[in-house]
Amino acid sequence: MPEAGNSQKATVAVLFAAGAAMLAAADAVIVRALQGAVHPFVIGFFRAFFGAAVLLPFILVRPTVLRSTYPLRQHAVRAGFKLLAMVAFFAAFSWGPLADVTAIAFTSPIFLVLGAALTLGERPGAAMIAAVTIGFVGALVVIGPSGKGISLAIALALTGAVLQSAIQLILKSMSKGDRTATLVVWNLLLTVPIAFLFALPFWTTPGPREMGLLALQGVVGAACMAMMTHAFSLAPATIVAPVDFLRLPLVALGGFALFGEHIALTTLFGGGLICCAALVAARSGKTTSA
């Protein structure tokens, strides 16, 4: 019976993670649709602002959602990491091909397992070493043929992937003590003032079109965060994280349909290597604890 229950939870977690992947793909498309008219830090602020506005009625009706077992500074650290990761990806999506940036972002599960090995004392076995090697080769395949102006976008995508893996490690730990709703609410509420301070030096007031897209992104971002957070609370990160690979074909489809972007064979091949590496790393991380 316990095994059946765990299996059912894992299935539900995968479904929530798949939904989050679809919303994340929509998020990337919205950023590209902004066409660089809004600075990434300003995008980060409005995403958090509109996301918090969506949740405000829920908070007023259920103020107990703010009760947390963790100190405020721990939520603030997670919110800060989340903001920096978002801004890195926003900038990368604005300046580089959507499929290339998404493929590089898939190195996050590999960094996640490496981070778990460092923080949890797991021994990096042969499978994990092989996964890191394959993932590195895949990243080189994607990066290699890129144009001169794309290197910064790829670097930002890698930075976002590292930060995202750190967020997932923090999230997995905090989900043991707090409910999904509490984690999502505190993240958004704290991100708003933090993002505002970062956005001030780059502030320009968005026009009506941009404001509409930013409002939509805030709703999409809040829903994505809630779904992924709940997924991590139901199943191990090694099961949930690889589901995010669904983003690559969805983002590629959006880039082709809306912006006429074509996917290079090297992106497909390199992205496939990265996905395989992340799956191997996830399985290794699940089975090689110290």
C-alpha cells in the first residue's frame, strides 16, 4: 500500500511538473514578444508584482498561509536566488535563440545532482561522472556553432541553470516544513521589494502592450511556480526535474510559429545529449547516496 501511494504521488508530481514546463515555455515566448523593450530587471519586478497581485485575495481570505516554520531570511535568500535566475533567463531569451537558450537551461538537473552530492555527501559514481561529461559535450555542441552575438545569452543561460539548481535544492528542503501555498506566497511577496530595488537603475515605464504582456507573464509565472513547487513536495527532485525537458520542443515550436526561428540540427543533437545526461545524472543521484 505505501508503495502504491508513493507511485500515485509520483504520477501526480510528473503531471504538475509537465504543466509547469508548458507554462515555462509560454513564459519564454512572452519575454521574446517583449522584443527587448523592457529591461530584464524591470520584467522581473512586474512578474513578481502581478503574480503577488493575483495571490493577494487568497492571502486576505486565508492569512494563515503566511505561517512558516522557517525564518524570513531563509525565504528572502530563496527569493533573491529566484530573481537572479529569472533575470538571467529573461536576458538570455531576449538576446539569443529560444531553442539554444532552453537547451542550455536543461543543464540545471545536472547541476542539481552535483549540488546534492556536495551538500548531502553523496559519492559521485561512474554514472554521474559520465552524465556530467555527456552534458558538457552537449553544451559545447549547442554553443559551438552559435553566432558572435549569442555567447552572452548562452553564458546567462548557464548562470540561470546553476542558480535554478540551487533554488531546487533549497525548495526541496523547505517543502518538508512548509506547504506549497506558503512557499509560493512568501517567494512572491519578498521578490517584489527585492526586484524593485534592482530594477530602479534601469527603470522605464512599459507601454500598454508591454504592460499587458507583463501582466500575463505574472499570472503564468505564479501558476508555474505553484505547480512546480507542489510537484517537488510530492516526489523526489530526481523524478520531477527531468520532466522539464518538455520545454524544449514547446519553446522551439513557439519560436518557429511566432518568430520564424529555425532549430539547428546541432541544437537538437546537443539538447538531446544534455537531456540524456540529466536523466542519467538524476538516476545516479537517486541511487548513489553516501
